Amino acid sequence: MKTTHPVKKSPKKPLLPSELAQLYLQLERLQIAGIPISESITTLVQNQGEMGQRAKATLTYLRRGKSLAEAGQRAGLFVGLDVTLIQIAESGGIYTEVFHQLAQSYEEQARYQQQIKSRLTWPFIILLLAIVIQPLPGLVLGQITLGGYLRMTVGLIMQLGLLSWIIWHLPQWLHHRCFQPLSLGILWDKLQLIIPYWNRWYIRRTVRNFMRSLGLMLQAGLPILEALPKAYEIVDNLIMRQHLQQIIIHLQQGRTLRKLFRR
């Protein structure tokens, strides 16, 4: 197995897990049918929306002599760890196996996201109804004006939306290099590990994503000492990454993964 090389990062965001599951399932079926990669990508161009556009750009790069991994990465069709796995597929001639693993992984992620959305739908609806209904008697009785009612309802919803957006992007902002001298990123990482209830879910999710990524690379045939550094890259929390990086040190000392996880 040849060593994989890093490819320049794409500025585009990954497709949705459901779209990626469909993408890799299509590629797997086309490989089973014996369709060459360039013709498979041509078939993907027929898809609607962002996937079709990125497949078209990928095909352009392929015709310029780029490898599938680099072409798909530049076009945003393959992002992150997927690029490494496609490189492994190219070097080992195991496209079908890698596409199958990726399709299963993203299908599981899409199913998990759908479960979360379904569980959050009713609480979200109840919250909106509470915001809208609570000041309604005051409007009917003339105690508040229509403008006041809108401020208490629409205004509050917009404020909550803005707050949620800030919280969602806050980790990315705090880890920006301009804040590194203040160590705000480390402070945020520590906070995520000590907040009750949140910390358990966050640690489980991070470890699960790390192990899934590592497992995909190992199944594709990448040596574990080469796969581990690439799996560490998906761990955003620097404290957790430092703890997980102890694995490679123990392996280099001759210990096995089974012994490590029994501890």
C-alpha cells in the first residue's frame, strides 16, 4: 500500500450525509457493474443540485490529468477524511470496498441526524407556540400594541436564532489564530468537558467519530501508525486530541489496542 499524501483543502463545505451516502452508493454500484471511474463521475453529473455541479467540476479536473482524489477534493465532491480514503482506493485498486464503507458510514450518520431532528421537532414547535401565545391575551385586551406584540414574539424568536447561531460558530471563532495568544480556544475546550450532561454526550460523540474514522482507514488497508495521525485531525477539542494521541505512543512501545482499551 502506497503512502497517502495530503491534498490542498477545499474551501467548500461537505455535502449532506444523506447526499454523500447516495453518492458513494452510486459509485459502488457503478464499480460493481465494471464502469470506469471517469464514466462513473460522468453519470453523477446527471444528479440534480450541488452534487451534480461538483461532479461536473470533478470530471473537468479528471480530464486535466488529476487523480480522482485530487479532482474530487478540488471540486468539493470529496472533503476531509474522504480524500485520504479515495487515495487509498486509488493506490490499492479497492474502489468498491472503500465506496461501500463510505456509503455505510454516511447512511448511518444521516440516520442519526434524522433521529436527532425528529426528537427536537416537537420541543422546538412547543417553544415557538409558547412565545407566540403567551403575550396574545395582552394584545387582545389592548394591554399591548401590535408593535409590542411583534417585539415580544418575532423579536424574541430572532434573538434566540441569533444566539443559537453565535453559539454554533463560537468554537470555530475561539480557535482562530488571532485568539491563540489569549488561549480562549483551550478555555472553551475545557468548558465542553466539564459542563454536566453536555460533557458526556460530547465525549461519546467525539470518540465515536474518531473510532469510526480510524476504522474506515484500517478497513481500507492503511497501516494503523499512518491512520492514527489522520484520525486525530477530526478531533477539534485539543485536550481530547492530546489524550487520544497517547494511543500512538503506546503502540510504538509495543502495546496492542486491546490492552489499551482494557485499561
